[in-house]
Amino acid sequence: MAEILSIDKGGLARRKGLKVGDDILYFNDMPMNDILDYLYADGQGEFDVTFVRHGKEKVKHIVKDEALSLGLNFDKKYDLCTTRCKNKCKFCFVDQLPKDKNLRDTLFVKDDDYRLSFACGNYVTLTNVTDKDIDRIIKYHLSPMYISVHAYDTEIRTKLVTNPNTKNLIRYIERMADAGIVMHTQVVMCKGINDGEVLEQTCRELLKFYPNVKTLAIVPVGLSDHREGLYPLEKITKEVACDSIDRVEKINKEVGGFCWCSDEMYLLAGREIPDVSYYGDLDQIGNGVGLLADFRADFEYKLEEIKGLTTDKSFAFITGKSFAPILKEYAKCLKNYIKGINIEVFPIENTFFGKNITVAGLVVGSDIINQIKDKIDNIDYVVLPKTMFKEFETVMLDGTTIDELANRLGKQVLICEPTASGLIDEIRSVL
């Protein structure tokens, strides 16, 4: 039972016969397990509420405008508290975090919550759900969902996630596909385990569920320098990256676009990034798939807006080592379009997590400070992508805040969206 603690001013609950102190049992036939059950019902135009008042069970039939709310508030225990991961994935990055450094406690939280998959786009393995949970996903049409598959073969997938409950995954995918739930999927590529023919099998088997399994991203495993006592995974080589791209591009030629290797895979392979049109609707851009192609297309579009501008300002662009060579080319182009501008690109070597980690999103404040503070005397602004900061906040993975970074560097710090438009607009804002 979930007791109504308060009702928002203007909420419809009182007019519909509900009171503070009523204990909610069901919305229609769905038990009140958490706030999701209430939110789903509250978004409907007609439903039953079963509740207990003074020890007696009652039912109210609610008819209302779908845009209006009952305004019910419950104890925080009914909020979407994160369901923890029960896997022991061989590639888990949380297990690879440095234990001797001052990291935010939340970084060590392993979530595997289907509700957060729908709400936030978090990838989940579905090893901790039941058939009733799948019923709930289907009932509430929680779509799209983001699913970590890693390998279609159950034996190989079990080896990777170290949880026998993964045997149910394909059955769950099939049930959700039959119910019209859209799914975006991913494979974390581990050399010698789920690459090669295993990868091709995974792509082709998941393709059978298209268009409900709408996309598949293949990303290379990230290996930090803090893997003591963990499974001995190997870095993805150029050969493995090339083979993976060849297999995936072959499938896409056959079907017109379904699975894509991440940009990092192309950089490891030394291959040219495809045109942005190759990536369809860019559904996997948050997984680093098509990000560089989109940046390139956006950059070419934005150039006309800045042609003829002049300035004497100087900027330091901060990025990871993998994107630095590409960003230097864009910086050179900007110099040709904005007269007098000075831009220096600083690729940050990741000593915090390890030199194998080269993406911008895992760059930390301490590495930036240590590597550039004595090299930016003539710089006016330091520019960082938003991906280096916690979502909705201005704190980096090592706890460095934007104010601390600015104070230590003695420069104004600008945070831009990780797009060409975001970068150019941020520069223009201070010219």
C-alpha cells in the first residue's frame, strides 16, 4: 500500500473522491509498486483506483482530461530507487575505477534498472527482471528500451556477464518485439570472445527482430590501468577493429542500415569515418556512433555563419587523444574563417584512468590542470565539451568543479555541447 501524503494545489484528487491518508492498492489491475504505476495511470483519461480508507477497501472510477493530474504525493520510498546490477561483467568499467583516488561515491553504483533504461537511456542486461517485469514494460509500453546484448550466443553472453539469468534475454527481447516495444542494443567488443564470427552471428540474429530491435552499436571495450585481479582482457587491435567494421558494413549494405561500429572503432582501425547519411537517424549517437560524422556535417553547415568575423581572442580546446588530430583540422579551418583568432588544441593524456583511455568524456580535471596550466599564459578561454561533466552538473569524474578548474588555470572556462554548433556558438558568445 502507498499512503497519499499530500495532494498538490489544483490537483484533481479531492474532486475525484481521494483524500490524504488513503492507502493506494491498485491502479486498474496494476499494484502500486512505485511511482511509475501512478504516473502511468495519471496520464490516462479513465481508470479505477483501489484504496483502503479506515480499514475498508474502496474503488473509485476516475474520468478526467489526460493532460490534468490527480496531484498525488507519496513517500520517497516509492520513487524510482535504482535497481543494482547483479552481474560481474568481465569488462565492467566500475570495477576498473582507481580505488586510491577521490572519486564521487555515485560512480561506484552499478545500475541495471529497466525503468532507467526507458527514462534515461541507460543500457541494461535484463538479468535481474522477471516475466512480471516484462509484463509491466509491455503494459506501460516503455519504449524505447536500451539493451546490452554483447553476444547472441547464450554461453558466450553468460561468460561475459557472469550471470546465468542472462539465459532469458533473447526470450525477453522476443516478447517485447512481439508487443511493439522498440529496442536499441549494444555489444561491448572483447577481443577473442565476442568478435569475429560471434559478432556477425549476433548482428544477423538480432536483425531478425527488426524493426522492433531497431539498432545495434558495437563499441570497443575500455580498459583502464586499474584491472588488478580482473579477467585478462586484451586491447582491441587494429586488425580486430578492421574485421569488425568489414563484417558490420557488409550487413548494412545488405539491409540498408541496422548495425554500426562506434567512431572509436574506426579510429582504432585507421579508417575514414563514413558520411553522416550512413548512420540513419543517429539513434546511437550517445554511444559514440556517428558523432564524428555529425560533427563534420554540422561544422560545414555552421561555417557560413562565422565567415568574416574578426577577433583578437585566444582559445584552448581541450579533448581526449583520439579526437585531437581531427579537432586540430577543425581549429585550422576556424582560423581561416575568423580573422585574428588564435586556437590551440590540447590532447589530454589520461593518467587518471590509464593511457588506453583516450575518449574526451573520461578526461578529468586533475589531468587537465597538470598538463596545460603552464602552457596557456596567452590563452583567454579554455573550452571543454559538456561530456566531461556530470549530467546536469558542472563537476568532473574526479570531483573537480568548473570553478575549481577556472581558479587553478587562472582562465575563464567555457563548456560547450559536443557538437560543431555547440563549439562555434560558444566561441561566438565571447567574441
